[in-house]
Amino acid sequence: MQKRMKGELRKNQILDFSKKLFSEKGYYETYVEEVIKEARVGKGTFYRYFKNKEDLFISLLIKFLNEWEEAASIDLADFKSENINSLLKLLILRSFKFFRENEDLCNIYLRIGPGLNKIFEPYLVKFEEKMLNYIIVYLKEGIRLGIVRADLDIELAANIAAGAFLRVDYFYFVLNKNNGNNPADIEKMAEEFFQIIMKGIHC
């Protein structure tokens, strides 16, 4: 048991150092030798946990998804209740907080990963699919409760909301993270996002 725990710590240590390197240098300019050096592990230790750089990068994408799900921790079954708006706001808030607090993973997911190759694509789209699923469940239940209009194109609306969420994350937590444009009040930002996306911009 102790040996397994030590192994998990070592694996996470390698992932943490590689996360920073991939974020700063990109996928192609990051090399296994650099990760080994930065993580201060032997070559044999690295290859005990990862087959190659590609496997390491995929592990980071999976780590991103798992950590986001843990941070968001909203049960889809909970959306079937009268406080459905509060639950969606909570999902948005927790997701914004996760992206802000995990800038390297955010940068890898939103800037480094897209367009690399088809091997990584399934891992990149999983987050979008899960976010879309949350929104679709919300919209369907909202229609049932009479708080979302019945003639809404659910698929279109869900994709607009998910796309807007990713763009906001990219703008604040990747493009503008170093120029003082990071929103200080993340709760206000989440509330405003919900109001704009779900209720529109009309007076």
C-alpha cells in the first residue's frame, strides 16, 4: 500500500513538472530529457509510468478532466429540482475558479492542445462534451419547469453557452493572465456570465 502511494506521488511529481514545461514551451519544444531533469527522477522512473512524451501529454489531459470534474462536483441528478438556476451558476463559478487556479492546465487545454494531432483530440473534446451535457440537462429540465422557452433549439443553445465559456476562460486565464486583466471578483463574473448567456442582453 505504502509503495503504491509513493509511486502515485512520484507519478504526480513528473506530471506537475511536465505541466509547467508543456505550458511554457509547447508540446513539440518540450522533451522527455527536460522533464526528467526538472522532476529530478531517473530515466527508468519516468518510463515506469509513461511510455513516451505522447503518453505523458495524454495523462495531463486526463488529469485536467478528472480535476475539473472533482472541482465542479455537480451531480446531474441534482439539476432536476427547483433550484436549477443556482446549481448551474455554481457549476459555472466552480469551473471559472478551477481554470483560474490551474493556469498551466488551462493553457495546455485551450492553447497548446488544440490542433496538435488526432491522437489528442478525443481527450480534448471530452471536457467540452461533459460541459455540453451539463448544459443540455439544464435546458431540458428548464423547459419542463417553464423557466426556459419551449421552442428553444437546445443543441444550438448548449453549444453557444459552452463555446462562450471556453472563450471567456481563454481570454482571462490564458491571453490576459499577465497584464492585470484577471477578474478580481470571480463570483460576480460567474453571475454575469449566467445572466448574459441564459437571459440575454436585452433590457
